[in-house]
Amino acid sequence: MVTWERKLLHTTRGVFEIFIKGEGDPVCVTHLYSEFNQTGDYFAETFTNTHKVYLINLRETGHSAKAEEPYQLSMLESVFDLEAVREELGITQWGFAGHSTGGMLGIIYGIYFSDSLAFHVIVGAAAREYLTFSKDSIYHSEHPEFNRMQELNEALKRSDLPVEKRNELKVERTKLSLFAPEKYEQLFSLNIHKGMSAARMDFFSRELQIFDVTRKLPFISAPTLIVCGRHDVQCPPMYSIEMSEGIPNAHLAIFDKSNHYPFLEEAERFIEVFHSFLKELH
């Protein structure tokens, strides 16, 4: 597999580490607390056959700028950073694709900067805090796997964790979010590995408690595709349905045999849905 081209981009808001792969119209991909490298990312890889993908390490991840103040780790500030990256690259409009917390960031992007987006794809995400009111979420205290997921997330924040143990825990955590956990090796077979920023995850855990932009969804004018797995234990389908009802002309696709990773669990259908969405735009 071709590795991603790495660049350090000097912007008006600091230096950002980006990874580039593919040809075609530009698409930005990022995640709120993942730390990418030249092996890439499974979600980002989905778009490289048809687009030029810019995979971006946000502030405090990889070799990107550090946060001088805690608020710089917020979703809104992160969107300002993405805009600085887009402007420095000389791109008038790009697509945005976000999975999970990357999708939540995409919603903020669409609310404030729809003019910068040719389209955006939001997968397995929500426009508000999704822990308190959904017992179907693995982050709800009454979910049967709640305690184990909390233990795994806390363990993975440790910087002194041996590599083998870290990988073992990552696999266990991912399997909790698969429709068919026994297919893990088949679905995650590429040499792709990424880290996690504990500082960004800790900030997100606090920001999430007051996160609710549902009333601002009508401000999104960028063409929007919303995808979720019917069995998503992280952001259950109700939140994707809610977003599709609030965003003007949004397209919603629910994948019946997927949990949190429809772009891998039902990869062929995901590509078909995405290409159909693009075709309608043109």
C-alpha cells in the first residue's frame, strides 16, 4: 500500500502536520483526538481512489502546533485551524469527511463555514451530547459494556503502556464497536496504525457535557451525507436521524449490518452511497 506524503504546513495559526494521498477534488479528513502518521487512516483511505485527501493532525497531535491555552483544543478553535490549513493550501472549497468525533467536528464546520465546503460526509456522529439519554450507547452507565469501555479508554491514555499491550487493548476496544467482532482481522488487515492525544481526549470529555448544536443545524448549507450503522454503540442511529432532520436537504443512509464502522463493515455499499451522493451534486 502506498504511504501518505507528509508535509508540515505553516499557517497563520501555527504549523500543522498533514498527510496527502490520491488525485482529484480535495477532501479534508480529521478526527478530534486521533494522531495520524504516514500509514494513514482506514476512514480516510476510503476516499483516496476518487479524491485528493488531506489527512490533518490537529493541534497537540503529531508534529502539529501545541495548544498555548486549553480553549485551543475546542471544536470551534479546531475548525478555525482547518480553515487556516485550507487557505494556506490555496483551496477555495473542499469536501470534509469525518467519522465519530471527526463527524461532530464536521457539523461545527458546516454550521460556521458551509461556504468552504463542497460537501461533507458525517459518519457515526451526533450534534449533541449522546451519553445521558441513550442507554443504547456504550458510554451510558447502564450499558452492559460501559465499565469495560471506560477501563480501556483510561488505560490507552497512559504514555508508559508497552506497545504490545496497547495494541491488544486497541483491538479489544474496536471489537466492542463491530457488528461482527469475529471479522476484526479481516476488516483491519492493512498496516495502518495511529495514536491518541490524551490532552485532546480529556478536553473533549469536558466539552461534550455541554455540547448541543441541534438548533443550529439549519445553518448548514453544504450538501450533507449522513451515514450510521443501525447497531452503532457509540453514537446510536437516533442522533444521525436527528441530524438528517435538522440539516436542509441532508441525505441519510442507515447500514443494517454495521456498528460504528460502516465504511469497513459494509464497504461496497458505503462506496456506492457516497458515489451516488456525489452524482446527485453534479
